[in-house]
Amino acid sequence: MANWQKYAAEVYGTFVLVLFGTGAILASGGEYLVVAMAFGLALMVGLFTVGRVSGGHFNPAVSLGMFLDKRISLNDMLFYWVAQVVGALLASLALAYLASKAAVETTANALGGLEAFKGVVGEAILTAVFVMVILVASKFASYTKFLAIGFALLAVHLVGIGFTSAGVNPARSLAPAIVSGEFGDIWVYLLGPAIGAIIGWVLYKFIVTGDTDLTDDVKGMM
């Protein structure tokens, strides 16, 4: 598979995820169940379409987890990040064109009354669970693994929307912030998922693979 195909697949998949997911926020007025289902189903659509091309990350936190587990190179991770932000940005721009810039602002992640530190903790927990699911499910040979991953994102949103608005994806969080020009607590949605990806990988290594000594893994990244 050519590198450009992988990066194009990440642009496309992230575009679908953010367009359908955040688009559902506008279409439903923010109805929890509708939004959660939209994100989960949109992820499945992207995975079944181009998952076999790039691995179907569509999320910088997922790419970080895959890099930590040595499934992709540092170079690929960085290019995946760029592709994911581009895809998410195109989706938010499309919504701004179809609706308005002000409408896109309402799709941005927000903490509401939650303290920033609690927001980071919440995002880290939600992302850790999601990344661990992906690290396990992506090893399955059957394409039903895409269902497991999609349902995991749906569950994350069902719980997370009421607390942190369920960012768990820096590209998804950045795009509406860039388009609307309102960045608010964006750092929470960058730091939390990054920490969560690391925790998810550590849990995967400890619980699933039984590797309790990560020294060699850490040295291999340097």
C-alpha cells in the first residue's frame, strides 16, 4: 500500500467521522443518543470503507497508541496527524458552508461547568478505554472488529457527552475551534486524549499481553 493512499484514507475517514458526528449535533440539537450513535456509526462507515488501507485511526490519540505499540513508525504517525486534522477541518468547513460559522461553533467541545483538571482526567479515562479497545480489536482478522470499535466510540459518547462533551479526538476538537476561531479550553482536548492514549497502551501491555516491563518498549522509541 502506497504511503499517499494511507494518508488519503486518514483524511477521508476523519472527514466522514467529523462531518457525520458533529453534523448530528446540528441536526438533532445536541440530542445525546443521536450524537453518540452518529459518531459510532460514522466511525464504522469510515472503517469499513478505508480501514484496510490505513488501519482506520481517524484520531491522533489512536495513532499515538499505535506508535507506542510499534505498529506504525514515527514518520507515519506525524503524517497521520496532519491527515486527520486536514480531514476534520474539511468536515467543519463543509458544515460552515452548509449552515454557518456560528453553527460550527456549537459543535465544538466544551467543558460547561466542569473544572479544566477534571476535564483532562475525564478525557484521559475515556480515551484510554477507547484506545485499549482498538489495540485489542485491531488484532482480530475478521472485519467484525470494526463493529467493536464503532460501538466502543458510541459507548464513550453516551457516557462522555454529559461530562466533557466527549472529545477523545484532538482532530475532531481542533477543527470546529479553528473554523469558529473560538479555542476556549482546547488544551484540555489535546492533553487529555494524549495522556489517555499512553494509559490505554500501558493497560493493554499489562493486562492483555502480560508485559509488565516496558523498559525495552520505551528504549525502542528513543
